[in-house]
Amino acid sequence: MAQVITDRRDVDFILHEQLEVDKLSKHEKFAEFNKKTIDMIVSEARNLAIKEMLPTLKDGDEQGCRFEKGEVKVPDSFHKVYKLFKEGEWIAMCDDPKWGGQGMPSSLSLAVKNFFHGANFPFALHTLLLHGAGKLVEVFGTDTQKELFLKKMYTGEWGGTMLLTEPEAGSDVGALTTTAVKNADGTYSISGSKIFISSGEHNLSENIIHPVLARIEGAPAGTSGISLFLVPKIRVNDDGSLGKFNDVVCTGIEEKMGIHGSPTCSLTLGGKGECIGTLLGDENKGMRAMFVMMNEARLDVGMQALGCASASFMNALDYARERVQGRHLQATGKDAPGVPIIQHPDVRRMLLSMKSYTEGMRSILYYVGLCEDMVHISDDADEKARYQGLIDVLIPIAKGYVSDRAFEVCSDGVQIYGGYGYTKEYPQEQLLRDCKITHIYEGTNGIQAMDLIGRKLGLNKGQSFKDLLDEMKKSVQAAKSVDALSKLAAKAEKTIDKLEETALHISTTIRSEKMMSVFSHAYSFMDATGDAVMAWMLLWRATAAAVKLEKGAKKKDVSFYEGQIKSAQFFINSVLPITLGKMDVILDNDDAVGEISEDSFGGK
Amino acid sequence: MAQVITDRRDVDFILHEQLEVDKLSKHEKFAEFNKKTIDMIVSEARNLAIKEMLPTLKDGDEQGCRFEKGEVKVPDSFHKVYKLFKEGEWIAMCDDPKWGGQGMPSSLSLAVKNFFHGANFPFALHTLLLHGAGKLVEVFGTDTQKELFLKKMYTGEWGGTMLLTEPEAGSDVGALTTTAVKNADGTYSISGSKIFISSGEHNLSENIIHPVLARIEGAPAGTSGISLFLVPKIRVNDDGSLGKFNDVVCTGIEEKMGIHGSPTCSLTLGGKGECIGTLLGDENKGMRAMFVMMNEARLDVGMQALGCASASFMNALDYARERVQGRHLQATGKDAPGVPIIQHPDVRRMLLSMKSYTEGMRSILYYVGLCEDMVHISDDADEKARYQGLIDVLIPIAKGYVSDRAFEVCSDGVQIYGGYGYTKEYPQEQLLRDCKITHIYEGTNGIQAMDLIGRKLGLNKGQSFKDLLDEMKKSVQAAKSVDALSKLAAKAEKTIDKLEETALHISTTIRSEKMMSVFSHAYSFMDATGDAVMAWMLLWRATAAAVKLEKGAKKKDVSFYEGQIKSAQFFINSVLPITLGKMDVILDNDDAVGEISEDSFGGK
């Protein structure tokens, strides 16, 4: 039977043959997570995804969320899945069991999310935001806040969100105007309006806990005067029971291009002066708190995008094997039979491109998860810092680059179905529509690119980016020792060397008078870095596969391993020459973008 | 006031300063179309587009088409626009006035379509298909067929479509199974089922005329046994009055990703044995007839895509000038004011990219129109053939490349709006959804790429592609003589030379044992050729602008002309280095796509 959502064999390959995640079980923290347990968890998640979540994808899109008299109803079919999600304890997979978490490695949780997000990420989004909100309580909450809220959040009894954006404060968070006035009892009265709040209101749970960014009366302007508050939809009494309504009113939900199963809410806080919150963390340190959550949130967005891409690829592959149309290009004679379209060169090109991108991007995301695991278990401060640096540098790639390429994969996924791909009869067009949001939220991809060159490139005096290059070079060396891969390794090495040169060029010019021009090439640099990271991952994978082939693999594995070598071959020979061109552009540092006058854009 | 849909200044620039379309008026056929008349027609079309069509765009998307008991209702607001469209005689702009046409140059009609398609192409699509059907009657019809049908089609009194696709015959037209049985009176009884018929049924007109591809009993299999028939929805009596229903039944319409204002119909012909058609053209020559219409249809699709891109760009530009968010990157001090996002480097990058693509692609499409005009007025057979060759070679670019890049422009157009771009509050997301169909219909873009290398590259023994390269080189020479452009010209020249090398490589290997591998690089070749054509157009435009600047342009024109040079500078310096990489890939001719086994794609 055809695989759906995500290729299980590939998931297993990364976990066990590329990253060897079960080695983490040598460490006490992850002692339970041996290979057998890992496989069991992936199987369980996959079952839930295929049998329960995937069937709700279309319903989520068609019925969508409905706003009625201040209440938001999620698609009917979501309720059962949410119940199963709670029962399976999938919300706080990596967190402390004390609060309802499962304590599993992050790398493993990404494999789980790969199936969940591929099955129906607008549904899964409800649980991501909830987890993020819970994490803020775990990290910054007082004992009382934790006792009152945390377990009910991590177990999904209550919902959770993040109230950040305002109409005039989108990418520019520092411009927000929601205010907090301290009351005599130490609580704060919150008032303001927030928009674009995913899961800001819904009927999946009886209460929703909102971490809210607001400015305490008299605090400085800009980001340095922002504090974080915990604001429940319904107040919580000291004994944990529910109290009165907390004046958090949903005024509407957005009509959107996609993710119709996820309500994007506008909320008014304290319209009647009755919205009470408690400070979460220190005064004026709200932005720092946000940054704690940002890596996880951005990695999740990358996984949402990959989920779409990977489902689109699985569907397209299956369709291309079944759909008979046209004769083989080399067929002779008028009576040549029709062939499945997988035999047509341009369809194969799309499929192999989809394959190599989804595989490489899957490895990138799981690898970031592994780095998180290493941060957690490492006893050595330098090593911890090194892994944290790798994570920080890779996050813009995991979010920005991955979502860009995922959208292209989804577009090809429509294309392979021809006219049918444009219809709602197949999931392909929904996956494309849903995927588009991943370019935008949790920091637009433009912001990811600015983050990469503006903050990450110089992180730890440039050491973290250098560490990334070193990791790449290690894989290149390993590949060089495999006969079948030595030429590909040399090509990848050339790209990595040029990336180093390009990074140096940016680092040395970014603080100069050429600053504006350098930033106008930020996007190209994210693109080029992403290509290089992709080549690294595919080469690493191909090396693991080639070694298995050399040793004599089982028959059913041979085609899989050969496919790994083909993915690397395709990407390195058909994409990297273009990457070199992208880097030439950056090195040339043309400044048409900066030089053109606003009037010269026309349109007036 | 901000321009909407399409920048009028740019339309005028191409018509009068780049292509000098009014020179056509020296020829008798276009004598009426002097500069003044051209400007008047563009103004009239622009008014209709802005005042009447654009306001129906959202309604067309939201209300969409409704299928009720075999009838299709178009969005309510379309009826008024259709009436105005008929009154303005916009359906048969370039056709013989004898049949209700306007006899205008094709180049001018493309400027008109630029506004119409940018305003609401799902509406305009109704009229395009109608025109195409009319053209088949004009070219292949008997006098009787013309008398009965043609004028009523060209004037919009009756609708028209094209019945081609069947469930098992999409890209593979030769597989169709609709049959035609000859009756004693010379008519044919038609029976079969067709799908994906745009405007196959609607309530804009009382009759719809369907050219239908079908196989006459006993005709050969494949494309060589296909004939074309004229099949009205309601039979037409000899005196032109309407007779009885002709057994053409709409069985449903597709639910689609976009173009909701355009009904995509399934039709059953002769379900009760009562569907009568007449042969249009010769028996078994139906495919040849289709090819006559194909260039026009594909050029129209390119214009639909450009319409979306151009509207998306105009909207984004206006938004970026108004939306204040974040401080200037080089601002110092905490109190620096917020700036319109057009001042941020990455937003400027997207805007300049959108600008250069929409401008260059607009020039490509109008230029193909000019070539058509030259075919019509040229007295010299060689010259005629030369222009026809240029058209044929450029059509895959005008359809495939243009629609690919237009979709990317529309994606950036969503991005510039941030979260708002994903909502239905603004038109950006609809333009992106609508645009996606242009990758698919009238031959998928994969088919365009195959057409380019498989048929067009070798057309007239390769002379036509060589003619295209010669035209490019002419513009490069002209640009070299302008100081401000000489460096850009040299870079463009390098790309054109390499394109020639790449084309030669493909031509010499396409019939070899490497055939499959060559075809797997077809898409890259379309891409690279498109980039080169873009560079040519932008350089040509910049040359025209630079010459005006040297002579001393009016103040209000200076920024426009300078903007032309910036578009060329951006594209040549920031895109062409990547194009060179694409050509390296083709020349390297890696065959991972061909070599990978079907099992190695995985997914089982």
C-alpha cells in the first residue's frame, strides 16, 4: 500500500541510520527511549495521524471555523481528534512528566510532528500554541502560576495562545499599545486589542490561557518596555476552580486563504475594565521571554511547511504511478500503450526534486531537534554552547528556507495532477494554500533572512556559523572516502567553501556604509545557505546509505539506499551550480535595490 | 492617485517608446490606429477595467458560479460587465469588421487585455474562449457556418467554448473517445463526455457554441483520427433563429482553488442521442485546427498571469508606501520614527523584483503581439515566416515562463502585506490562487518546456531560434553604445552567448541515446531562455529610456526612465548570474532523473 503523509521508511532512516537518535538513551534523561520505544511512539503517532487526523483535513478546510456571537466553533470533526490527542498525551511531548509531559527527545518529537502536521496542521496548530504558552509558564511562572495553570495546559484540559500582534504592531512588536495597570493586590488590569491570534478563541476546551505582551503604565517606549502577563479567558480561583469571565472578548475571526481549521482571532481585553492578568517573569522583560519561545515556534513552522510538502509529495508520487497518460517518449509505432506519468521525464524531474527537498529538509529539522537534545544532556558548557549556537544559526533556515522550498514542492504537487490538482477533489490545492501561511507567521521569511545576517552570522563572534561550516565539512570528508560519492563530495565542498567566502564578505561589509545594500542581499544569503545545508544533509544521508550498500543491504532496502544516492546526485548536480550563481550575486553586491528612488518604482 | 491593475505609464512606454506600435498605422490594414486612437482605446479599456470589472473581482471569488439543476449561474455582478463588454465590442478586437471585429493590431489588444485580465481574469476568460471558438469558425467554417454563427459570437450575443479534455484524455488529447456518426443529411450525431470546459455552461447568453473534438466512426486511433465539430447548445435554424435543445447537458462544475467566477464544466453530449453537430474543417484534421488556436490561447494565458502579477505589484507598491512599520535600518536613537515599509531593504528587493518581472514580461507579451501584426502586414514571405517563427519560439516563454514568474510575483505580493496578505480583506491572496491555474491549462508548463526543446528549437531547421538570438544581440549592440548601459550589455551578451551554446548542446543531443536525460532538462532550458528574453527586453527598455534621459526628459518622466535603468540593472546583476548556473546544469547533463528506479522514489 502507498505511504501517505510522510514516508515511514525515511523517518526511520533519519532517526536510526543518519542521526542515531537511540544513542541518546545512554543518557539518564532519555534512558527510556531506546530503539524499540522510539519505533513504538512513531507507529502510534502515525496511526493517529492516518486514521484520525488526516480524515479531518478536508472537513477543516470546508467547514472551517465559525464565529457566532463572540464564540468560535472549530470544525466539528476536530473535537474527537482533540480528545484523542489529549488521551495520547501528545501536547507536551518533550516536557517534564511532573507537569504532564512525556520527557521524550526533541528529535523524536519532530518525527511525531512530521506525521501530525502532514495530516492536518491547522488542527495541530491548536496544540502547538498551547504548548508554547505552557512553556512560558514553565520557564517564567511562579510556583503558584505553575500549580494553577501548567498541568491543565500541558494535558490539553485548557487551551493556550500567544497575544502579540496589534493592528499597528505586526513585525514591529515594539510599537504595541496594550497597557497594564498594577492593582493593589499585585495583579494587573489589562486593556488593549490584539489581532491575528491563532486559537485565540475556540470551543475545544472550557478555558484558554493567554500570555499577553503589554506595556506597564510608564514603561519605556519600544521593545524594552514590554512585559509579559498571564491572562486567562475565565478567571481561575485559588483552588483551581473556574471563576468569572475575564473580559477577554473575541470580536471576529479572519477570512483567510487557507488554514481554515485554525481560527485567527481578534481579541479585545478589558473592554469593560474587567480583564485581570498576573505578571509572567520580570517587568519589562517580555521580549526576552518571547525569544525563549521563538526557536521552538519557528522550528514548528518549518515542520508545518514540511508536513504539507511531504504529504503533497506522497500524494503526487502515488498519483504519478497510477495515472496513465501519453506514450513513453521513446516509444515507437502508433500502437504503443499509454504509460503511467511517472515515466515522463518532466514528471520524474518534479518528483525527484520533491523527493530530495522533502528528504533533505526533514533531516534539517530533525537535526535541529537532535541539537536541542544535546543541549539538554551535555555536561560540558562549551559543548552546550556549541549546540545552542548551531540551533540558533539553523533556525532561519529551518523556518525561512524550508517554508519557501516547501511551498514550491506543494506547487509541483498540484502540477503533477494537472487540471485535477487545481480542484478540491484532491488535497493538493489545500496543501498549497495552507502552506503559504508558513512564509508569514512567526516572523516573515524576510525577517528570518535579516535575522540570519544581522544576528546569527555574528553570533558568538561568528563561531556558531563557523561551527556549522565545520559540521558540513566533516560530512564532506566522510563522503569523500566513499567511491560512489567522491565527485559529489568535491562539488559540495566547493559550494561550502564559497559559502564561507560569502559569509565573510557579508560580515565585513554589514556594518559599513554599504549596510543597506548588504541587507538587500540577505534573502539571497538565506537561500544560498539553505542550499548548502541541504547538500550537506543529502550527502550525509547518501554516505550512510552507500556504506549500507557496500556491506550488502537487504533486498527491500537496496532501492531505498540507491534512492538516497540519487537524491544527493540530483541536488548537487542540478541545484548547487545555481547556488554558486546566487553567491556570485551577493559577492557582486549590486545596489539597484538601494539606489532606486521611491518615485522610480512608478505606480503613481 | 495610485495606479491600479497595471501602470499606465508603463503601458504607454512599451506601445510608444519601446515598440512604437503607431508605426503600424503606415500600413493600410492599421491605418486608423495612430497614436491618438491607440491612447483613446487604452483609456477606454482602462476605464472599463477600473470602474466596472475590478469591483466584480471579489464578488466573483466569493459568490462564484453556482450549479443548479443543470444550469450554471455566473456571479450576479458579471451580467452588467458582460453587457458593457458587448457594447464596447471588446470580444473580437483584432478581427474582421465584417463579422463584428474591430480590426485593431494585436499588440494594442494585448495592452487592453493587460487591464482586463488584471481587473478580473476569471470574468475575461468567458470572452477569451468565446473569441477562440469564433476564430475557429472564421478560419475553418463554411459560408453557412459563418453566416449562422460568427457575428453572433464575435459580438457576444452567443457564448463559445472549446470541448477538448476528457477524463482519460487530458494532456494526451489523442486518447479521446467522443464519437461522431454521420447522418444522412451530412450532419453528425455526437456522443461523449467532456470535462474541464471553461464557460461550458452559463447564463450570460441564450446560446453557447461548442467546437468539439471527436472521432468519426472508423477513424484512426490517436491524434490523426480526430475531427472538429460545431455543436450549439441550442440548435440554430436556417434563418438564424433558435430551434430545439441540442442535448448538451452540464452535469456539474468543479470546485476549485481559484477562478471561481469561471465555471469549469463537465458536459455530456448526446446522452439522449439528440446531439447534432456539423463538421468544422476537414475530416481527421481536428488537431491541426486546434493548433491554429493554440498560440493565441497560450499568449492569453500568459497575459492572465501577468494581469495577476501586475495587479499584485500595484497593490503591494501602494501598500508599501502607506504602511508604517519599524524604524529605518540606519536610524539611530530610540526615538527614531516608524517608516513606510518601502524603506526596508528586503521589501524594496521584493518590489524591485516584482517591478522588473512585470515590466519585462509585459514587454515580452506585447512584443509577441507586434510580431503577429508584422505577420499580417508584411508583403514579404520570408519576413512573414521570420516573424511567425519568432512567435512560435516565444510562445512557450510567454505562457510557461511568464506564468511561473507571475505566480512568484503574486506570492511576493502576499508577503509584502504580511499577515494581512493571507486574509481575504485584500485581493493579494485571490490573485495568487487565481494565478495558479495559468501553470496548468492550455498545456501545462511542463508541456510548454517539452514544446520548446522538442519542436520549437528545431523549427525551420533551427533558424527561428537563431532569429530570436539575433534580435537579442541587436538590442545588446544598441545598449553597448549607451555609456550608462555598456557594462550591463556586456553581461547580457555573455548570457545570450551561453544560451546559444546551451541550445546547440540540446539540439545535438536530443535525438541521441541521451534523449530522456535531455528532456529532463527541458524545464531548466525554458527557464534559462526566459531569463535571457527578460534581460533582452529590460535592456531594450533601458536603452530607450537612457536615450530619452540623455536628450533631457521632462521632469515627470525622469524618475520613470531612471526606473527603467534600475530594473535592467537589478535583473542583469541579480538574476543573470543564477541563469548562468542553470545553463551549467543543462550542459552538465546529469541524468539522476532518468537513472533513478521507480522503486527508489520510495513511498511504498
